[in-house]
Amino acid sequence: RIQILFEIAVTACNGSNDNMAGRELLRRFLDEVDSCFKGNEIVNQLEAKERQKIRIHHYILLVICIIIVAIVTLSITLTVTLKEDPKPNVVLIVADDMGMNDIGYYNQHDDIRTPFLDRFSQEGMRLSRYYSHSICTPARAALFTGRYPYRYGMQGSRPIQYGTIAGLPDTEDQILPQVMKEAGYNTFLVGKWHLGYSKTKYLPTSRGFDYFYGMYGGFADYFSHMSAEPESDVEIFDFHEHLSDDADYVKDIVNVTDTPRELIEETMGKYSEILFTKRATDIIEKIDDSKPFFLTLAYMNPHSPLQALDEDLARVPDKVKNDIRRKFSALMSSLDYGVEGVVNALKMKGVYDNTIIIFTGDNGGTVQGPKRSFGLGGTNYPYRGSKWTLWEGGVRVPAFVVGPGIPKNTSSDELFHITDWLPTLAKMVGITPKNELDGVDQRSMLHEAEGGSNRDEIVLELDPMYKQAAIIKRNYKLILGEDQEVRVKPYNEIYLPLTGDQVWYDSQNETGHDEDRYSRYTQTCIKLQKAYEDAAKKESYDIGSIENVQPFNHNKIELYNLDSDPGERYDLFTEQGRLEPVAMEMYDILKEKARSDMVKLELYAYGIEKGTYKDIDNSFKSIILSDGKEVKKFYQWLD
């Protein structure tokens, strides 16, 4: 029997981790132990001394067997536990230039239909007070770094354009894909990058992604994939594919092209949304699911150029007569089908129940713009403003999250900022970020239907070049600087009818896109302190008197109560001629951050316009700016 016991223990060590098999082994073991102590006639006939020796040997072997089986039992328990609670996969889906009125479940005019996104968002939590930044490069910098864009010189209302040498600075800070790799994830980026490409160190595969398949820049032709930015003199084929140095495993998942010519032949003439969706689903279907994966799928939809497929146009409601809005609506329909395909792939793979799926916009929709198809057709109703602006329509975007632990069919109106994803995901996968972050861990908010936010303020902008600053503190928003209405329609004209033959932009309002663009933004301004002094002397302060002096009013002060006035119709400062105490608190926060965090210039803009960009390498200390006085001027302007 002792021999049988030992064989059972060895078999258990070498056997299956299956829970039922483990229970059967334990049952047999206990039966044999019971038999050992029921007595043995042969042993009982021996002399007492010999009998004692044999029993001691039996006990020693029995203890050994018990230890072995205990280890096996613990191993089985741990294995089962790990199988039941592995690290979740993460799929991060980003839509481009999607306004608050551009997704079905928020759309109030029945001109956008996204049936899958509407249903799917109810599988988790909709984030109804979710903020990003006013344009794509700053938004993506915030998403991946977990820090405000001004910390890296990525702030402002201008994206990185084709032909520029700028990129997300290569510092020691970990960005999101690097955090996920440290947690043991395979990492993929399919779609849009838009954080630099002029040097190898700026590429996504140098920043934590194992594999990249998509576009470097802001937007391109949906079929030819040639760059389409109107302000750039550079035209390139913007579709790329590459691996990091240690990611040969990807070749077992997808057919990686060997040469640019092969990639051109494979993608030219094929619709970008279909290419991105197909590559994402291929990765999901073929990846080894023994290791978790982090997949970022950054679509170009519904960004311009407004090139829609016939089948997507056929799904647009007949009531929409405006050609621009019809095409935009079709791009949202295409996005809807793409996301549905990715979710279905997760279900077919059997990993859907253990996957966190985040859907987010990057910035507000483009309500109107210049005639060169520079992002048209969006609407942010009922919020004021457009992409590029600091009003709610420019920075408040649709977002939701679905996954294990996220309560279904819920909506949160708590503050959430795009920087919060990095610390939240890091904690979900068991990693503590190494560097200081502006984002906060929002797990408690996401895991509880009534959970509160862990933040009460968001810095929306600190921009020394265009002299703008904005902050949200609880239910108040303070905007300092440029009067943005010179670039978008006046408030009462922003909500254009969604039917009829009207155009979506005013050709007379095409400011900020001519050759004199930068000089117009750097005109001399009156110090903000004087505006405060004037406001204190008068019962009411006429902001319009300054607007009449200069085309870009750096001294504009706007204060809104977003609880009672989410559409930002009532500027408390203009109406009352003074700042409420909460606004002075917000102003002091902006000043402190500008001084302590060393707001960076928009290095890419200065690099192209003035040749002042010298190098980035590993530290901001190596940046030489011949016009470095701009940061000092910004401090003075805030004072």
C-alpha cells in the first residue's frame, strides 16, 4: 500500500492539471491512507521492536507522500485559479474627428446611424463627461503618455504634418505600449500613429509596439493612401508595416511584407478601414492566446477626405440631403461595421469575455472648415465649438468601455480624461507606472455603476505660441486667450440644419490657413493682468473693445458653469465683469503648472518655420531654441 501511495503521488506530480483528475487522485490517496491504519495481520504478528521499525518507516513514507500530494493539490488549485483569472486582453479603438452628435446613441437628428456601436456600448459603461484635446497629435500624445501634451511640447491646435521633423520626445518616460510590454503583453498598432516618423526612435515599434501596420501622418486618401494635407508641400505614400527587433513571432500571425513595393501593391486601391479591420481581425484570430495582447486600432474614419463606399452611402438616411454630411455619415457607418468585425473576431477566438475594449474619439468633430476638404461634416450638438477649439465641442468626445468587471448598460457623468487610460490599464494588469503622470487610476469609477471620479480638474491647454490656456475645475471651465470665434462660425450659426442644400463651412471664415498664419498669431498683446485690472475698475468689461483692435484676441477671458450651461451660452466673465473665486483658483493652478512644469514650445512648428529645432535625443536639455523668449513671454502673459 505504501508503494501504491508513492505511485499515486508521483503520478499526480507528472499528471494533468485538470481539476477533476486532481480530485480523483486525492480520493485514491485518502483511501490508501485509511487502509494503512486499519491494521496489517503480518505486521501485527512480528515482535514489538520490529513492528515499531516498520511502522516508523511507514510513517516516514506516509509523510513524504502527504507532502507531495499537498504540493500537487496547491499546484492544481493555483493553475485552476490562474485559468479562471488571467490578465485581460486590451483592445483600444480610436475614431478620428468624431463629434458628440456623430455617433448614433448621442445623435439627436437621426442623420448618423451606428447600430452596432449603440448596442455594443450598452454591454459596458458610456462615459458622458469624457475629455480629450482639441486636435489629434496632442490627443494621441496624452493617450499614450498619460501626461498633458504641454509636458512634451505637443500642445496647441496644430498636428504634426507630413515633412516635419517633429516627434513625441524620446524620454525615459514609459508610454502605454511599453507599460503593457512590461506586463507581459504582445503589442500591436493598426491604423494611425501621428506622433512622428522622421527618426527611427519616433516610430511606434521604437516606442513599445511589437508590430505596426498603418499610417504615420494625420490623414491620407482612403484608397491611394497618398498624403492629403493641404498645408504640406510633401506628398508621400503613407502606408507602412514594420516589426520591432524582438517580434519575429508576428510573422507566424500575419504575412509581413518584405519591401515597400510589395506593400504598395498589396494596399493600393483598397479602402483603409477595410485594410485596418482585416489586419486587426487576422491578429486576433491567429495570435497565441496563451499570452495576453494589447491591440490599438486607430481608424482614420470619419476624418476627411470624405471618401465613402457605395454600400455605406446606401445606409445613410434619405432625409440627409447635404452631400458633405451624407459622406460623413457613411464614414461613420463604415466605422460601425469595422468595430463589429473586430468584436466578432474576439468572440470567435473565445477571448471576448476576458478582453477590455475601449472606444474613444480623439477630438471633437469639425463643424466647418476651409474649402480644401480639411475635415468637414461633423457636429457636436448640443455643445458649442468645433475641432481646434477649447469649447466643449472641441474637447468633449464620445467614449465607452466594455469588459470584465465593467457594469453593463451603465453611463457615468463623472470627469474622465484621455490621460487616465494609462494609469487605469497599468493597475488592471498589475503594473505601477514608473514616471509621474497627469492621468489618474479610474478603476473604482469603471467597476461601479455609481462610482465617483478620482479627479476634479483637467488642464485642457497651456500653449505659449498661440497664448492660450484652459482648465476645468469641477463644474467650471476657464478659457484664457485667443478669441476662437475668428476661426469658427459665431455660436448661433454653429448648429447648421442637417437637411437641405447649405454648405458646412463659410468661405469668408477661412482664417488661420494662409501664408501669414504664424505672424497673425504672434501679434503684440496686452497683458492679461491689465485685463484683470480693467475688470476690477468697471462694473462691466467690454471684451469686444479688444477684439476690434487685433484679429486674434489673446486677452479673451471666458468662464462657464458646465452644470447649468453645458452649451457654454452664458460667459460669466463677460456678463458679470468679474471672475468668481473658483475661477481665480483655476487661474492660480494654470500659473503654477506653467511655471513648475516648464511649458514647451510647439517644437515642430518652430522647427519648420524658423529652423530653431536642433535635436531631441534623450533630454529636453538638448533642445536649443533661438527664439526661446516665447516661453518667458507666456509666463508674462499669464501674469
